Amino acid sequence: MEQEFLVEMDRTNWDNERRRFVERVEARETEPSAHFSSRNGSTLLAVSSFDAYDGEFEVSPYLSVVHCLRGSGRFLRAGDWGSVDGVLRPGASALAMPGSRATGHTPRARLLGLGIDPGRAACGLADLGGMSALSPAAAALIEDKLIAAVLVALWRDAEVHGLSSAFFDHGVDLVLRRLVAADRGSRPARPARVLTRRQLRRAVELIDSRIASDLRVEDIAREIGRDVRSITRAFRATTGYAPFEFLTLRRMERAKEMLRTTATIMEISLAVGYSNPAKFAAAFRRIFSCSPSEWRRGLD
């Protein structure tokens, strides 16, 4: 299998492959994207937003890492390397092996994609067994804070230095090696009983009614009649978010509505439960990858 990857990549015309990569991104994006490639074609990186997709995935000669920056929903990929079925949400990553064929579903989301030449990946993992060491990660959604942080850092570095810096090269190796072990802790130890539609509706109504005030997990559990000890897992299993994360998301969506008006940033910050505008701006940026002021300017 290792030799098959390397032979396939040796035949690839990298200029054409880079062009096809950009064309695939631009054909599906819902807002302008950022895309970068190294001079020798060993790595590609793109950040863009996409609508939900259902069908056959593109076959790529690259080892592909897809990381969710914004959005949430069911993710299904069934193909050559097994089946992955779960909730794709901010912080989660999925891995596709080179040349693999698969069908499935992806939610509407803003994604960071990293493509790595299999030969480059094999060298970085030589002491761990090469590309085959990644096969478990290809059959799981990975939620790893280090991988998430490094991928975002690589994006920011690429904006300044492209994909040829020593930092970028080291970061790619770090992501590859982390993926080898990351899936061990990516799945919950035991399944959670999901919320019913009525419970979820009541929880959302409570959150929306308390959007500007303190709200504890205990308050949500009491409102929908669930045990405090299990509600976080149940909420995550149903929505893809823990209760506090969901509250933050609803607050930021409310903030977006208010940013369409003449309300000041301070007024919006207070209206969604933040007495400190800087903390509000930081939360907004974590979810939407831009500041409230930048989002408002984009409306023009």
C-alpha cells in the first residue's frame, strides 16, 4: 500500500493538481476562500465555507485533513477505509487517505483543509510505521485540542509566509504524529441518551429567554427534567455542543442579528450577556473567525 501511494504521487503533475484543487474549492464555496500551496506541491491548504453536501466525495491523491472552524451537523463518510458517522462541529477533524473513494454527507460549515503529499507524510511517520499508522484515524472523527490549535496556527502562518517556512513544516509533522494516536480518545466511553424533540425545544426556549443573564447547566436540566450528571453528554449527542457551548453559539447568533442594526458593540455585548466587550469580541471571533466590527463591515 505504501508503494502504491508513492508511485501514484510520482506521476502527478503538481501544477495541474494544484489547479484542480483550487477549482474544486471555488466550485463549492459559499464565500471567498483562502488557498495556498508549497512550491514543490507537497502541501496544500485552503479555508472556505461550504453548503451541506450529500453524495460522492472527490478522490484526491493527497492525504487530506479537514478541520471544522464553524458550523455543525451530521458527518458521514463511508468508503475504502471504513465508515465515519458522527457530529462535525468546531474543533473536530476528519482524515481521508490518498486515492480513497467514499460517499456520505457533510453539513454546512467553514472548513480548513490540509492536503499532504503521501511521500511527505510517509517520511514524517517513518518511525511509526509510515502511512499505515494513520488508518485508525481515517475511521474516526478526531477531536483533539492540539491538532485544532496547530492547524489554525498553520493557516495564520501561511497567510504571512506561505507553506514553505520551517514552522509550517514542523507543524505538518506534529499534526501527522498526533493523528496516529488522537483517535484513541475521540469516541465517548458510553453512549448518551439523546434529548427528545420536546426537551430540546424547551432547552432552546430557556436559553433564548436568558440570553443576557447567567444560566447554569442545572437550570437547563431542571427545565427539561433530565439528570444534571448526564445532560452534558445528552446535549452534545443531540446538538454536537455542550450546553455552555450551545448557549455561546445562540448568543453569537443573536449578536449577528443586532450587528445588522445601529446598536453599538457595547450595547450588543451587554444584550448577549457580556459586560466586557473584549471577551464578547473574542467569543465572536472563535465562532465566526472574525471580529464583530469586521463582520459588520462585511455587510456593506
